[in-house]
Amino acid sequence: MIAYPSIDPIAISIGPLSVHWYGIMYLIGFAGAYLLGSYRAKRSNGLWTNEMISDVIFYGAMGVILGGRIGYILFYQFPSFIDDPMIMIRIWEGGMSFHGGLLGVIAAMCLFARRYNKHLIDVTDFIAPFVPIGLGAGRIGNFIGGELWGKPTDVSWAMIFPHDPLQLARHPSQLYQFALEGVALFTILWFFSQKTKPRYCVSGMFLLCYGIFRILVEFVREPDAQIGYLAFNWLTQGQLLSLPMVIGGFALVIYGFKKAKAK
């Protein structure tokens, strides 16, 4: 077993103001996306400008925050929301959903595409390779905060997380997700998109790979306590929400290449 590196989740405290590492990870994610977006924009033959990059990051940030919160409440806390609708705005209690954030970003990109008269998929194809930076940074934030841990295990790299009431050795599933959703997904998408691909393919590859990675990690991640397993003593809400991503992503990749071939 490896000792959990106890890190104060509060990075900076100035009087009553506290800045958490999780918030800093969000900033790192958006900053990284901006830098890579600017890099790609310079090589887009004028299709993307620095102003567009700034706007798409802003729209994306709003989509992540609003969609992530609304998605978490609807997907994971709906009974509590029915009893107390005010939990939707109590963001200090925590709770963000990737799948909700994804839907929020798609909605935000629809607005962005309409403003700049772009095809929605051209926008999502452009930004998809940058998304894993935020995903990876977010998982590091989860690890520092000692949350979203894995199932009990006896592997040599298991850890005991300080907020675990049972104090069991568990999979550091946040690090698995960092490696897959952050490092591996970024590498796949970055190199896949280096040469121009048919419309739909980069977006489809993002959905396909993320969905597969999330489904795999869910097998060793502790399910949300308020939901537990949905069926078979292994099916989780995260897997159920990721399955349409796999199917849709595969369909988009096939459709994109077939449409390009037909032309």
C-alpha cells in the first residue's frame, strides 16, 4: 500500500478567502485549452482568430459550470432536488457531473457557432483535442481533495483516503482517470487531429474514447453512495451515461469517413 500524500485542499488562504486546488485545476484546464487553441488557430489559415479562441473558451467555461452543476443534480441528486430545489444553487456543497458539463458545452458551442456562422461540428472538432487538459486537471483536483475514490483492493498501490469513513485501502481511481481521460485521451486526439480529418471524426473519436475509458474505470471506482449500482451489482450511473457516448462516437467516426469517401 502507498501512503496517500496528504495535501491541504485549500491552496491559498487570505483572511476569509480560500482558494481550493480544485478551482485552480479548472483554471489550469481553461488556460491550457486557450494556449493550445491559439497554437492551432495560427495554423488554421484564418478560419480561427485569437478573438474566437477567447470567446470559445468563455462559452465553454459557462457550459462546463452550468451544465456540470445542473447535470449533477438531475443525474445524481434528483430525489433531493424534488424535496429541496434550492440545492441547485448551493454549489459550495460540491457536486459536478462530466456528462452534464458535456451537454452544457454542446449547448454553449451551438451559441458560439451561431454567433460566428460556423458549422457546430467544425467547432467541436476544433476544440475536442483541448478538452482532455481540463479533464486531467480536474481528476488531479479530485485526488488532492481526497474524493471520488475507488473500490477496496489489495493491490500494492492502494491508498487510504482521509475522508473515507471506512478507512479501507482503495484504488486511486482519480489517478486512473487522469491517465486515461487526461493523458491518453489528449495524446490520441492531438495526433489524430494533426492532419485534417473529415468533419465529425474528431468529435466522434473524443466521444468514443472518453466513453470507453470512463466505462472501464467505473469497474474499480466506488459508485455514488446515494445511487449505488443500478443493476447486476456492477452497472453504475457513470457507465449508463457513457454508453451513448461510445455508440454515438463510433457512429460519428464511421459517418464522417464514409461521407468524405463518397465525396
